Amino acid sequence: MTQKPRRLFTDEQKAEAVRIVNQSGKPVSQVAKEMGLTESALRNWVKQAQIDRQPDPQGQLTLPLLRKAQTL
């Protein structure tokens, strides 16, 4: 069985999908289906966006800090 090639999304595409979830009032599952995304990917994007909006010094890393840590 062959796997589908992994799709790559820009930060802008992810932000737009998150915006739709936050502003539409639709469930993540419905928005993911409408946009042709996996539900888990969209849930992860929404979760990361929440972390990025309210960084907690004792909590999870914001996306910019996570990227910086990956380059070290």
C-alpha cells in the first residue's frame, strides 16, 4: 500500500482555516471536511493558535519559540 504524499500548508493557509473555525461557529470536523483537511491537523492548528495568542511562561511553547528551539 502506498502512502499519499504529505501536503504542505503555508502559515497563511493555516491561519485562514483557524479563522474560519473561530468565526463560523462550525465544528472543527465540519470545517475540516469542507476544506479537504484532516480533522486532526485542523485541531492541532487551532490548539497551536490558542497557545500563540496566550503564551504561558510555564506552559507550552509558542510557535516562534518552538521553531527557534528546533534550530538549536
